[in-house]
Amino acid sequence: MDRTARLVVLVSGSGTNLQALLDACADPTYGARVVAVGADREGIEGLARAERACVPTFSRSVSDFETREGWDSAMATLVERFEPDLVVSAGFMKLLSTDFLGRFLTLNTHPALCPAFPGMHGPRDALEHGVKVTGATLFVVDAGVDTGPIVAQVPVEVAEDDDVASLHERIKTAERAMLVDAVGRIAREGITVEGRRVRIGGRDR
Ligand code: GRF
């Protein structure tokens, strides 16, 4: 990406990953800026964070559409308006269609070390399995659930007295740093995806 990369960030909740990106983008040398924040629901802190940062927002709920495809297509139309170089799904709790993913290079963060513990409960499942190390993964979204080509990963040790909340909070701290670092490098140096292999720095897009 030769100029400041345009990011559209999708959120469903507290938006601390979004906030980390907004904070990073305040530095002109970072190489990216958040041009819009989209959500699948109203009244969430993620949207409030965007509004406080004077970033345009949009939100469409699946329940307002007759079909899931209708919702997905409306989201794609809204995203398109902001001409993103990259879409970042940061705590966005909806799967996107292959049509959407074909139109926009979309990254997602997951609070586990993929391919372990995909799905909605990464920290809980890691804790229940008794692993000693878990972490977070940034990946290129594909048609599966947390299955796409891996961009970056960060390990986090599981403490003996961890519960799901304490473990997830520690993962999120590492996850935010990983996200900010990887998105900045992608913005400045580009990204190449060949099959399952992802390289930052080989300028492709
Ligand atoms: C993150 O851990 C993300 O990986 C998971 O939900 C959390 C979202 O946190 N899917 P936030 O909304 O960015 O604070």
C-alpha cells in the first residue's frame, strides 16, 4: 500500500482492538487510518469509540433483513463506500459471505492460537483443555470459522489461577499489540497471500 492505507474496522462489542488501531493511526508514520467503523448492532462501546474519534460509523442488524444474504450485501455496499484497502474484523461476531470476502481483503483476530480452539469461546475452550500456552491469531478471513491463512500469532501463558475472564483479558492485551504491529506493517509494506502462506512485505496489495 503506497499511500496511507484506508481501514474499515468491523466491531460488535467493547472495541478495545479498534481503540488500539485508532490510537496507532494518530501517528502519521503508522501508515494507516481508520476511515469508517461498521457494526452489526447499535449501542455498543465500539461505535462510541469511533464517534469520539470523529470516524464515520454505520450499523446494520441481521434481524432488519429478510435474508442473511441481504444483510451481508448491505454491509458490503456500506463498506465499499469507504474504499478500504483492508477490512479489519475486530471482535465482529458475524461470519461474512464469500462474496464479501472476495471484494475486500479482510483480517480477523481470534483469541486463541489457530488452528486450536476456533469459534466463539477460544479462551474458555483453551482453559478447559488445560493448555499451558494459548494466545491470539490474526488471519485472513476465508469461508471457514477461524480457519484462514495466518498473518501473525502471539503466545500467552495460562496461569494456574486463571479464569476465563482473566485469561481473555491477558490475551486481549497481547492481541491488541499484535494487531497494531501487523496492520501497520501491512499498511507500510504490503501483504502477499499465496495459498496458506502469508508474507508481510512482499508488495501485492
Ligand atoms: C477479542 O478478543 C476478539 O478476538 C474476540 O472478541 C474480543 C473483542 O474485544 N473475538 P474488543 O471488542 O476489541 O474489546
